[in-house]
Amino acid sequence: MDRPRQETPGDHRRWAWTADPKTPFNPIDAIMRTAPGQAIDESAEELQILREAVAQCAAALTLEHQYLLNGIDAERLSFRQLGPRIGMSKTHAHRLHKQALTAIAPLLRAHPTIYRRYKLDTETWNEAAEDAAAWIMVIAEEAPSPTSQLIAEGKQVLGTANEDELPLILQDIGANAFRFLNTFESRDDLRKTIVNLLVERHHKYGAGNILEFEQVGLLVRMSDKHARILHGKNDWEAGKADFDDDPYLDAYLDLVGYACISTMLERDTFLLPLKETK
């Protein structure tokens, strides 16, 4: 179940994608039109869904990277045309564009629309964790409901015909926590921190404690972490908490981690083998 995209006035994610659905004109457009080694014929509506997925991923990049990808890959400007717009040489613009493509690649892979459309292979638990963390990073750019409301919504769908919505609710809770932690650490560094934490804990505890209750158990754990956050909020805001060693902020890390596990359960990648480490 894919998350409906939220529209906002002046949305910088509305890229100027070409209306021509036939021939891809750059690597990103090719991702949306052709699977590796396979020719496909998609309708304009199907292509638009993929374009929206790419635009959503781009919104999680820095504004500079967004501008470069939009100019080169959407407006189809040359580096010579784009350089003066952003006050840099053609060579420098080309270098930064390559960095932008590198930055968006894991986000594209993580997006469920692209992940499912192209049936991307994930061989290890570590890779699955990286995909999940990238997805939480993407949706952290949106504006989901407050965490307290999301937890209440999660409890309401339990045992109902809408219980399949629970993973999306849990992922939004993680997105809220990711956005808060992003005020202390860059998005890419935070994503790496989350993946390292997930892998470390999976090495220690395995899968059994999660598989017993799966998504419902994650909701209970997240509700507990949120209660801890609310309890410690006053001390933290008064400056009595330390980001480097404080269970208050650890609770936020746990919320993101549980959201990643929810994503992995939803994608059936949680039981993949851990990559051997030396």
C-alpha cells in the first residue's frame, strides 16, 4: 500500500517532467521507463506515478542537489546553461550533478513504488535496513500527523478491516522522530547512524522478539517510547539532557528504528540473512 503524496502550494517537488512517454532522455527518466534489460510499454498515467515517486525522493535531498537534478534531468538544460544560474562553472555543476545522482540513488531504491515496480533484489538484512532507513528519510520531508495522533490511529485500526494501514502509521511515527533528530545531525549521517544501530541490535537479539507480535508489537514499543519522550520533555527542554548520552533522545532513535523494521516486515525482507562482518 503506497502512501498518497501530499500537495502543498508552491511544492518544489513538482518537477518539469516531459510529457513525452516514449524515449528516456537521462538516467533518472530511464529508471522510470525501462527495467534493466527489459523493454516495457507503460501508459502516461503509470509513468506519472513513477515520476511522482522520483520527485518525492528528490525532496529529501539538499536544495542544491534538487536544483541541479531539476535543471538537468527535468528541464533538460545543458550544464553550460545551468552553471550561470547557480553561480558556478560548467565543470563544477557537472561534478555536483554526479553527487546529486549518487545521493538520490538509495532513495529511489527505497521508494515502494520503484521497489515493487522493478522487483529490486535485496540479498542481505543490512541492505534491507539501508533501504528502510532511506524510505523513512524520504517521508520525513512530508508533514504527517503528530505522533500522539498517529499512535491513537494505530490503536484504532487494530482488529479492523483497516489493520493493513498500520505499517504506514508506524512509518509516519518514525518519520516524525527522524525529522526531530535531523536538527542535531545531517540526514545522511543520521541515516547511517540508524542503519548501524539496527544491524548492531539485530546481531545481538535476532528476529524472534520482533516476529512474535510483528507490527502490533512495534506499535506497543513505539507507544512506550513516545510516553518516555513526553515524560522527559521538560528536563530536556530545560537543558538537563545531553544529546550524546541521554535516554530521551535514544527514544527518538528507537522510534526511527522500529519504523524501519515495520518497513522491512511489510516488504518481507526482515528475515534475510545478516551480512557477515570481519
